[in-house]
Amino acid sequence: MSLPIKSLVPLLASAGLLFFGNGLMTTILALRARTEGFVDFEIGMVSAAYFVGSLFASLFTGKIITRVGYVRTFAAMAALTAICILMLVVYVDPFFWVLVRGVMGFGLFSLFIVNESWLNDAADDKVRGRILALYRIVDFSAVILSQFAINLFSLESYVIFSVSACLFCLAIMPITLSPSTQPRTPTEVRYDILKILRLSPLAVTSCAAIGVSNSVFRTLGPVYADSLGLGLPSITLFMAAGIAGGVLTQYPMGYLSDHYDRRKIVLIATLGAMASSALMTYFGPINFWMLLLGVTLFGSFSLPIFSLAAALANDRADSDMRLNIAAALLFVYILGGAFGTLGAGLMSYYFGPEGIFLLIAIVHGLFAGVSIWRLIVRDAVPKHLRKPLVVLSRTSAAHASLAKGDKRKIKKRKP
């Protein structure tokens, strides 16, 4: 008997609160750091720390869940994240913020792992497609709405930090009060990056490039917009436009890649991202509407590449490798985010805020070269052997299991 979707509402509600709270903090931290007098390299260090914490979460959260279960892990990590948010306004110092942001990355990434693993375990195969669609709607809607919600607060106030901390605490309630049965304990996921690299070099390099590109945009994009003298409403519109552009093109890009050589679609996407980054770098300071057009095009071309990369690897893999492919590619994406945000901070420090999108343009240009090389040296996967593309989140490998119905990562808890 199919599990009613309404029984998963508590999990989706918690996910929405997490996405909304994270959307608030990702944008506001960069802007608040500038208000506090941080130099751009220091802001880059704070941003990179988040991805370092996420790396550790991807390695150790499964062990924590095995020891104490899903509910306790979720409650502990939500509380830890909320405490870190409040600590940011208790003591304002760039190196302290680096430490706190790293712990936040661990806590928040662990929350996504718990939530998505739980959804995957609870979802019946007959309603899995609807669950995935609802999850994506919750994700996109919460992140975009969070950008506009920032306008309700003052950058100099501590209130937005308190509100964000409350959201993470509130996310505990649907999980802890849910009547759903707690999932069984997950087994560890293998991060065999070299194996996936041999399987599909283009998929791995795609995730590294998009890890730099997307992470730099999300964490340091507000710094660039602020450097242009834009007010808070224009900055939030700038960020929301980039995210919305990616939402609108995820499925059309997926459709095209299912019917044509995926590698060519990836090449078109990265060339588009490079051109739109250059557009923002050189014409954004002159005209706000050109800036808005540039960031919308950037999101439209750049954001879908992660899902395209996963599809590239899955086309050449057995079905039992799906979860490990997702885990390895996500790990590479996070590594790209850590090095990319640090590098963007350096570029901005030495070349001004324009260096942020200049770095993105350079990364996409280099990746375009890799894409062309792979088109030359390797034949495409025949159309009849391609797996349908699934739009994936960059929050945890468990999302791939939810998308593809892979529950083999679950094992029964020992009595």
C-alpha cells in the first residue's frame, strides 16, 4: 500500500525551514561581513570554511546517525547550527567567524543528510516521483523567497540572525513530533573519486568547475553587487534572479541532454556561463538591467551543470553505482566550493570585486577546453543506453537515492 504523501509533510516542512534559513544566512553573512569591515579575502575565508565543514559532515554524519539515530542527530545539529548563528553577532572577528562558519557547515550539511535520508527511506516507490517534485518545489521556493525576506531586516541589526536561528530551532519540531517511524540505520557511502574519474573524467571536472562557480556566486555574489553601490532590495533581486534562472532551465536542459550528446549540452552550458560572467564583469557596473540579465543567464546556464554531470557518469555506470557516484561528485563539488570561495576572495582582494566573476569566467573557460577535449577523444554514449536525467540537489548524496529509488544503502538496525 502506498504511503500517503501527507505523512511526509513534517519532513518537507523541516526541509523548507532549513532551505529558507540557509538562504537567509548565505546572503546576509557576506553583506554583514562587509558592513563590519572585513576585507574580501577574509570574507572568502569565511565562505570557504562552510565547505570545509560540509566535507567533514559528509564523512562523519553517517557514523553519528548509526550511534544515536536520526531524531537525536537532527535535533543536535539544528541546535548546533542555531548556536553558531547567534555566536556570529556575539563576537565579530574574521578568524572567529571562520571557525564558527566551519562548524555551521558541519551542522547544516548533516541536517540535509538526515532529512533527505529519512525522506528516501519513507517514500513509497509509487509516490516517489511526486515526493521528489514536492521536494524540489520546497527547495526552490524557500531559497528564492528567502532572498526577498532579507529586505525586511536591517544589515546592521542582530534581528535577522535571531530569526534565522529560530528557523533552525523550529525545524526540529516537525521531525521530533512526526508520527512517522524512524528510518533504519544507513550504511557508509564510498567516496571513490578516482574510480568515478576513470569512469567519466568530464563528470568529475564538471562538478569541480561548478563547485567553484555556483559556490562563489551564492556566497560572494552579494559582495560583488554591494560593491556596485546597489541597495539591499537590488542585491536580493540580483541573487534571486540568478537562482530563478537555474530553476527555469533545469528541466529543459535535462530534456535536451536526454535527446542529444550530453557533453555538447554541457559545453553549451559552460560557454553560456562564461559569457554571462564576462557580461556581468564588464557591463554590470554600467547598467543595472544588464547586470540583472547577466546573472539570470548565468544561473540559467550554470546551475543545471551538476545534474548534467551526474547523468554523464550514470550513463557509463551500472545501476548499483548510483549512490556512490552521487556521493563522489558531491564531494568534488564541495572541494571546488572550498577552493573556489577562497580563490575568489583573493581575486577580489587583488583585482577588486570584479575579480569574483572574472574567476568564474576563467574557470568556465578552462572547463570549456576540457569539454572540447573529451568530445574529441571519446565517443558519446548511444542514445538508447542513456539513463534519464534527474535534477539533483547539491545538499547530500541521499537526494540521489530519493530521486532514483535506490534504498540499498539502508540496512536493518541490529536488535
